[in-house]
Amino acid sequence: MSNWENNVRKVVPYTPGEQPKDTGIIKLNTNENPYPPSPRVRAVMDSFDDAKMRLYPDTNSTVLVDALAEKYNVKPSQIFVGVGSDDVISMAFLTFFNSDKPVLFPDVTYSFYDVWADVYRIPYETKALDDDFRINPDDYKCENGGIIFPNPNAPTGVFENLCKIEEIIEANPASIVIVDEAYIDFGGTSCIPLIEKYDNLLVVQTFSKSRSMAGMRIGFAIGNEKLIKFMNDVKFSINSYTMNPLSQLCGAEAVYDDEYFVKTTNDIIETREYAKKKLTELGFTFPDSMSNFIFASHAEVDAGAIFEELKKRKIFVRYWNKPRINNHLRITIGTKEEMNRLFEALTEILEK
Ligand code: PMP
């Protein structure tokens, strides 16, 4: 090893789901939305003046922040926007998780949390979910340097009710509690209203799932003004010009098109409920999902084998060869047609 290598910041990076280049693939592996974004997003793109790209973007993303403030009934100063919620959460880790005590999160959860903790050298401790993949709030009533969990959780899809969330926030006045609501729009109840009551709560959401805009990279956090100011101070100490002008405008239009948002999220919820019935008929079991995916396992056939067989048939789902979850498949809810193709393939695989 060369001498300089001793000083390199070495990390094991996050592994994103595959983005295959082939055509004709049914892609149910990264929780993307099967529908296009709102037609109002298309309209912005069609009329966008490319000369604007000559200029630096608005560092405050004012059009987008104003749209979000109106939608969630908070002040613009209570909103932080970033390039996807990954960017937002990463900034939140850097801003708020700054003590020698461990940050706490569930053992089965979004696999980026431990990566951010490692890259920023933040100590962390995982708390085991119970056998039904549920959080026990008592696990979070100990000394800690911060708390983060998704609600609904990923990759399980399990939604925890707000009483449980509030119990955790209330027990931790000396820590910031981040609730990652990437999947909240598929039937859960957001804890955004709790920010009025608790100054240690930060709620993070994304445009990648319910607003069909994963490629635009828009995420945001809502909290009290003081928290948002601290996050912006860190962000503006690293890179002021994060979100491009087209994303800012498209994001705002997507927020204003509530009708399209309600229709597409309801369609996904309906397909999810249909998928639950079909998967049960095929012999799968899963925790009840309130997200746009189902975390399923089969009593007789190994999840890794099903994953490979599906891939051969050009159907991509997500599989992790990790303790506790190595016999589960995370299946994103696609269109009804895509799901029917999946069920046909699963029937064939399970009959073999
Ligand atoms: N949080 C959770 C729980 C997720 O599953 C994802 C998607 N991988 C994200 C955050 C990040 O999504 P994005 O950066 O696209 O907003």
C-alpha cells in the first residue's frame, strides 16, 4: 500500500438498485413510480428557455420552496430542499449527528444510513425490529446522538402509527429525530403536524416515488426554522448551487397538480392491494405494506432463487443477501399489466 493511502477516507459505498440498459424489462427493483410525472412537468420542460442554463440557479429554490410551503401549510423558512432526499438526509446527518454518542436506527432499514454514518465518522447502533418488523419505542429511550428511521419503513413497507413516533420524539428532547417519509403518500399519515409541537423533529420526503420524478432528484425536509437554518448553513458551506433551475420549476408544478398526484397514488394503492391478494394466492407472506412495494417471502422456494429466475425472464425485483432478510424479495408496485406479468412468471417459477 502506498503511504498516501493511509490518509484516504475509505468507505464501503451504498449499492443502488440496478438500472438495466436493456429494453423490454419490467423494472420493479427501485420503487420508482410506473406513471409519468404530472403533465404540468412536461409543459415546463417544453417551454423551458435553455438560455437560463447559462446562469447559476436560484440558491434558495424559491419557486419550489414556496409551492411546498403552501401545500404543507408551513413557512418557507421551515423547508430545506435538496437533490433527492438522499442529499437532504446526508446533509441532516452532517448537521445534526455530531456527538460521540451513537445514532440509532433499526437493524432492517434503508441501507444508506450506515453508509452516511461511516463516511461522516458518526458512531451508530442498530436496534432490532421485532419478528413482525415493528419498532419498539423503548429501544430508543437511551442515550444517543440522534435517531433516524423511515415511516413506512424500507424495505419492509411497515407503517408505524403516529402515537409510537411521538413517543420516540418526546423521549428524546436532547436529540434530533429524523423521520424519513419517502413512502408516506401511499396511505400513511405524515408526522409533519408534529413539528409544531416538537423542535427536535425533522421530516424528510421525496419527489422520487409518489411524484414520479426520481430522475429530477428533488427531496425536502420540514422542521422548525432553527433546524432548517442549521441545515442551510452546512449546505451553503459545501455547495450553494445544488438544484438546477429546471428541477426547481418542474418540482413546483408537480406540487400544484394535486389532482394528478391523488389519482396516480390512488392507482398505485389499488394495484398494491390487488398484488397483496395475488401474492397470498401464490403462497407468499409479507408484512402489511403501506408503501409502493411489498416485502415478500415464500415458505417453500428460496427468495434468491426466485430473484434469479425472474431476472432470466427480464423482471427485476430487489434482493439482499443479508441476515434476517435473505429470504425476502422487495417488489415495487408497477402498473397492473406489469404486475400481472410478474404473477404469471411467479406461477411458472413456483410450479417448476
Ligand atoms: N429514503 C428511503 C427510505 C428510500 O428508500 C429512498 C430511495 N432509495 C430514499 C430515502 C432516497 O430517495 P431519493 O434520493 O430518490 O429522494
